[in-house]
Amino acid sequence: MTDHAKQLEQRFAKTDATVAVLGLGYVGLPLAKLFHNAGFNVIGLDVDSRKTDMLQRGESYIEYLGEDYVKDLADSDRFTPSTDFDLLESADAIVICVPSPLGEHNDPDLSYVEATCEEIAPRLRPGVLVVLESTTYPGTTREVVLPRLEARGLTCGRDFFLAFSPEREDPANPTFTTHNTPKLIGGIDDTSGRVGAALYEQTLEKVVRVSTSEVAEAAKLLENIYRAVNIAMVNEMKVLLTEMDIDVWEVIQAASTKPFGFHAFYPGPGIGGHCIPVDPFYLTWKAKEVGFPTRFIELAGEVNNQMPGFVIRRLTEALSEDAKAVRDSNILVIGLAYKPEVSDVRESPALTIIEKLQSLGANVSYHDPHVPKTHKMRKHDLGMTSTELTPDALAAADAALIITPHAAIDLALIGEHAKLVVDTRNAMAKLGPVKARVVSA
Ligand SMILES: NC(=O)c1ccc[n+]([C@@H]2O[C@H](COP(=O)([O-])OP(=O)(O)OC[C@H]3O[C@@H](n4cnc5c(N)ncnc54)[C@H](O)[C@@H]3O)[C@@H](O)[C@H]2O)c1
């Protein structure tokens, strides 16, 4: 252990240190709050001044966290939200939580991670811990971050410390929050792993140290590939069983009575969010380096990406039974976010489905209590505003298409006033018989 490492460990143990969190989004903001609540001085840095301004005013921009979530941060003299990267000079620990999306051709886009390294490197001083939390392929911390941070002559493991610790945030999960979800951490070297664990141990219920940053990076991808593959498998079952006129939901319920060896996954209109549709392809890209075909990942992506098409086919068939074509039909999409209780629409299959329906000539509106209007995104620009869910709006629609049934959505009202409900989530089943014709998709 170097002197720097010993001193950092001691200071973390007393929470007598300054932690800078870079990127104050879904991952960075809860983390900044945790470090603050543990007693650290926290600098919250983001390139988006709208966010840092709102934090200064005590206003939250992440709806599911609640309005009051950042009030204590705004009132505290231990929290500094800012766009001024010079503040990094006073940090003892720097935690990177910036986006890691896919580029145009499904390749990793590490430009945000690289940009933060360029901000950190000239301000890095001896005795600082840097942790990457952004999801990425195995090797990123060592191959992309390390050389940039060492470029000015400091040596990792001696002068500064570098680790990877994947974020396992599950927005709106009432049981597992950042605080009580076990946290993996792996260092570039043993000392870095140890110093990194010392930081998180002050803040989180359980920290699990692994031998290298590569193990931590790969573990995160395994977790998300496991989900992507299992969801694809059950989505394929849904398409097949629908063809065979067997209720996939009842089949899953039946299989779930087995007390061992079966874990239920549920089908849907496609996968969404910043993780499951994106992260597996980070590994696919890296695997090419060793000439290894990641067939499970590719197949899962293919099956999951076909689900919006399946939903549209089911909707088209259901409309046909009412002697209606998709062209000129009025379709009311219920739920735009990628999962219940969040306002996040990133990669949401609802966006693809709406665009496809529009291209087929349908008049599409949507209702989502968490998404009052749509914003321009890299791949989508719908320019739509949420419609109020009223008996008239439902009666005027040729079909209500359920994509994301948030708890606040009045399903009984839909069942009472819609003519046709196309349900991708089996949401209507819990109501029992309703007036509307319900078709599963
Ligand atoms: N959202 C989740 O549920 C989740 C879960 C697990 C892992 N992750 C991973 O965590 C990382 C962050 O995801 P997120 O959902 O919080 O993204 P986000 O888009 O909500 O937040 C990222 C923030 O980083 C800021 N930013 C961009 N460039 C920056 C820079 N150079 N310096 C400082 N800030 C910068 C953005 O303005 C934004 O506020 C990603 O790698 C993601 O894959 C996300």
C-alpha cells in the first residue's frame, strides 16, 4: 500500500473527503445523493447547465425520484452542482457516470467517457481515486481510461487509483435502490480495487470486490445479456404460442409453479431503456477483436427487435375483424415510457411502433401520465403531446394499444369505453371481463 492509498482509505473511512460525480443523470444523481447522505462533500458536475441550475434551486428533473428528492442537497453546504470542471482539482474521488450509448452502426460510442477523461487528466493530482461506472465492454477502464489518465506522468496504483464499478440502478424499483443493491468493484490493480471498495463501503450496504476491472465490466454485461436473451426467448414463445392459440401468460404462470430451475421472464412489445437494448452489443463489438461470434446476443437482438412488427401485425388483424384498415384508423397508444412508473422513453418500443403506424397512415395519439410531451431524440422526433384519457378519447379511437401500463392508468376506464384494446402486457387480464374487445399482442 502506498502512502496515498493509506491516506485515502483513512479519509474515506471518516467520510472526510470530496467526491466528484460526473454526469448527473439516472445513475449519477442518486449516487451523488448517497455520497452526500453518507457525509462526504459532493461536487456534482454535468455539461448540461439546465440540470445543475435545477439542482441549485432544489428541483428534481428525474420524475420517479419525487419532487423533494434534491431539496436537502440544495440546502446543504456539502453539495455543489456545477458545470465548472476546474472543481475537479479539489476532488479526492471522481466517479464517472456519463452515457455509453451505441453509435449509428451499433458500435460502442465511448465519446462521453473519453471526454470526461480529457477533463480529468489535466486536473488529476496525486492521491485521487477515479471510478468508471458507465456500462461498457471488458477492457475499457484499462485500455481507454487508464492511458488518458496516465498521459501526464502520474502512475496508477502508486500516484492515483482507478477502478470500474458497474451501476445496477433499476429506476422505480421499490425494493432495491442504489443503497441496498450489492455493488461490484474491480481495480486496475489490487490497491485500486481496495481503495475503491473503501469509498463505497461508507455509502452502500454491501460492496463485493472482484479481482480486476475486466471482471466487473464483464459481470455487468453478463447480467444484462442474461435479461436480453431470456426476454427474447419468452418473446419468441409468445409469437409461437399466439400462432397456436395458446395463452403465453397462462403458460408462464403454470411454469412458474415449479419451485426450482425456472425463473419467469415476461414478453412485451420489444425492449427499451438505456441498458438491455444497448449493453449486449458492447460485448458483440469487443468479441470481434478475438474473432468470436456472439450468436446468442445477435439472435436475442433480432427477436426482440421484431416484436414491434408483431404488435403491429396483431393490431392490423384485430382492426380487420372490425372491417377497418390501419390507414386512417385512430390509434391511442397507452404508455410511452419503456417501463412502468418511469418517464424515460429511451429506446422505448412505443416510439418505433408509433412511427411505423404513422408511416402506414394511422392517426396516432398517446396517453402517458409520466410523459406529458415528447422531446427530440437522436433517432426519433415525434413532436407529440399526451392526450387526456377520457371516455370520449377512448370512444373516438379504433383501438387502444397498451404498451406500458403505468399504475396511474385507469385500465377499467379503457375496458369500459374503448372498442378494441390491443394489449401487449396482459394488463387487462386482472380486470376480468370488460366491455371492450381485448386482443393480446
Ligand atoms: N439508467 C439506468 O437505469 C442505468 C442502469 C445501469 C447502468 N447505467 C449506465 O450508467 C451510465 C449513465 O446512464 P444514465 O442513465 O445515468 O444516463 P443519463 O443520460 O441519464 O445521464 C448522463 C448524464 O451525463 C451528462 N454528461 C454527458 N457528457 C458529460 C461530460 N462530458 N461530463 C459530465 N457530464 C456529462 C449528461 O448531460 C447527463 O446528465 C451509462 O453508461 C448507462 O449505461 C444506466
